[in-house]
Amino acid sequence: MTEGVGHPAGVLALAAVARARRPAGRPTPVTRADHGAVTVELAVSLPAVLLVIAVVLVTVAAAGLQLRAAEAARTGARLAALALDDASVTRGVRRVLPGADVDVERDPPWVTVRVAATAPGGPLTAGPLTVRSSAVAWLERAPGRANGQERSG
């Protein structure tokens, strides 16, 4: 008995030949049963992709604000180390980071500047995000002063 195209073994043989002739890397043809599968996969995965993008954006914004807060604290510590008054230190810090909360603590011969700022958190967080940074500096000697203290004399 010879195997013809109508015979199941003949159909399998023709399918194997067709697969062998198809170049590697070329996708298999889409059958009628596959229509809409990509749409469903996109519909299922799109919310997850959007959530990941939102989390990345909030994280990048908070990290950028943290870097600016650290730079503002360093600037404030440098200004305070030069024996400037607290109002001048606060103005200098707010020039680097507008709207920041500034705390200057003087404990000769050291000065500590703490900076805090808030960023909107969006719907992913429980509220606004607060970043904090601090910097410490040694008080510089100024004319007529010793380590930030008035000379008695």
C-alpha cells in the first residue's frame, strides 16, 4: 500500500518537508486560532508595564531630590563654617534647594547643617516623600575669631 497525501503519514511527511524548507529564524505562519492572542497578551501585560514605569519615575525623582538636598546641606555647612549667620546660611541653602527646611546647629568647633525637602509622591506612595541630608564642617578661623568664637581681649 502506498502512502498518499490523504494518508495521515503522508500529511506528516509533507509538514516535515515544509518545515525543513523554511529558513531558520522565520516565524511560523499565523493560524486562524492565533488571531487576537497578541492583543490579549498586551492587554494583560500593559498595566504591569505602566506600574513599573510609574515606580521608576517616582524613584528617579526622589533620588534627584536627595542629591540636591545633599548638595544644599554641603553648601550650608561651607557657609556656616565661614562664620556666617543662620539667616545667610538658610538663604544659601534655599538658593540650591528652594523651599527646603534648614536647621543649623553650632557646637564649636563644629557646625552641622540639616536640610529636609518634600517631593510629591503620587498615587504610589502614602503621601509626599521627604528626603533629608546633613553635612558637618569645621569652623574656619576668621580675623578676630578663633574657631568661630569671639576673642576676648
